[in-house]
Amino acid sequence: MKPQIKQLNVYQPGKTAEELQTELGINGEMMKLSSNENVYGPSPAVQRALQQALKNLHEYPDSSGRALKQTIAAHYDVAEASILLGAGLDEVIMMLSRAILRPGDVILTSDQTFVQYQHHAVIEDCTIVTAPLTDGKFNLTALSAKISADTALIWLCNPNNPTGNYFSEEELTAFLDQAGDIPVVLDEAYAEYVTATDYPDSFALRAAYPNLIILRTFSKAYGLAALRVGYAVSSDDWTYLWHHVKLPFNVTSLSLAAADAALQDQSYLTTVQQRNAVERQRYFASEVSKYLLPSQTNFVLVETEDIKQLNDYLLDASIIARPTPAGVRITIGTAAQNTVVIKALEDYFA
């Protein structure tokens, strides 16, 4: 066994409402707002696509995911050959780490971001170098100062998870100018929720920065968390290499059909985006805004001195949030859910 595996902690997803009801002896309904899921669910077109796909469960899926790649390519005006599909971004992150990293390589990222970047660096026996966040976003100036000849891969998350804040296109291009030819992975899992006008147009930057690798997912705004579909867009040559470590049939037929239908229904996505923007603003217009980091996502991060105490308080109010080292992360829910959560937070900080 690789000795570095012993250093790792097993990833602990947020507990389900059913688990917590049993643990805490709660009989009533609980609001699960811990995993940044789309509380409105997927497009109705997804349901129809799944009904059709159910007819072919006896057949292996199209391992190339050609139909979905064609839809993604048309949507973003990229080549099909530039797209790598995975069973969620977790698998995409694993494939990129496996393909790029060698023992002893250095990865560069932030100290409070998505844990899987560092998780797979440990598995590949690499050194991890980090820079702190500033106001809940990547400090790209501090990060660029840590680029060295040994840096093999850079991970950026924009907007950042679990904090929710973002960096601008001006900040990103300045960083990419410093990164040279080093592969820079830009995880944009929450990009569809962004309303800031200076958010990077990452796909437009690919021509000037061929070392840029863009990650997107169907688990968040498209509401397909259960079906696990994510993808990377990079240069055609690099994507060809990534496919050498891709498992055959890694994305199921149901997942491919659902993602294709979801991406084609941009009208429904717009509805989800608008609802989220309205509900997000309610948090920042409330009395608890002083405790929140800026957010361009479908969650808010509540800063508090006693994270466990706040998380336990919310649980007592039947609200399942996600405690993190940076604070308590709460998914932005429906209007009714947010009314309950905001009131609970106001009572807590009163």
C-alpha cells in the first residue's frame, strides 16, 4: 500500500436528514441545506429524457459521451475533442491528478478550498504549497509569488468553495501571465450562479492561455447531483492525454441523457439563476449580513467564533448546515426555507 494513503482522511459528506433525525431523535421535517444542491431540482426536460433512457438499461452507455459533448461544444463554442467527461468533478479532478502529477511534484492552491485538490496530490505523493484566502477568495497575487520551477499543477476555485467569493478576470489574467506553461485548473462548479459583471469569461481566455483547464459540473445549478456528471475543457492535445486515464463507460446512459437535456433547457436554468439571486440578496439585506462573507454562489458562509455552537443551534432548529474550518456554510434554499434560516441566524446573533 502507498504509505501516503495513511495520511488521508476519508471524505465525509454531509449527513442526510434521515441520519440526523435518528441521531438527534427529531420526528419533524429537517431542511437539508448542507451540500449546495439546487433546491428547485432539474429541468422537467430531464425527467422526459430519463424516461426515454430507461428503455436501454441493458446496453452499455456510449463511452465517448458523444451526444453530450456535441451539446457542450455547441453551447460554449469549443471543439468536441477538448472535452473530458467524468462521473462528477470528483472523478475529473482524480483523472487530471493521475495524468499530470509525478511523485515529488508540487501543486499550488489555497489553504481553504475544495479538499479534493489536496487529497489527490497526497495520493500521487506530491508536495502541497498553499496561499491564504483574502475575503473568502483566492489571493492570486500571494499565490503567484509561490510559483516555482517545481510547480507542476495549479488549482483555482472560482467562486471558491466553501467561502463563496470570487476573483475577477483582471486578477485571473494577471495570474495566468505569471503561470507561464504550468497547467492551471479553473474549477467553476458554481459559475452559473455568478451575477458579478467582472467574473472571468474563461472560455474566451483559452486562446491566449492554452494551459488553462476549465471545470464545470451538472451537479449544482443544473440540479443533477445524484447523477454525477462533470467535465473539463482544455486543449485538444491535452484532452487526448487525459483520456488515457479515463475508465471506460464512466458516465452512465441515464447521466448522459439527463445532462444533455439539462444543458439544452437554458430557459429553466435562467429561472433557477434568477430565483437564487433574489434569495441570496435576502441574506445580504438582513441583519445577519455582517457575519457573511461575500457570495456569488448558491450558498453563504457564516463567520463565527464558535462554529460548532452555531451548527448545533441550527440543528436544534431543524436546519442542516455544513460546518467548515472557515465557518458554517448554508445552502440558499427556497423562499420559505430562507425565511426560517435568516430568522434563526438573527436570533442566534441577537
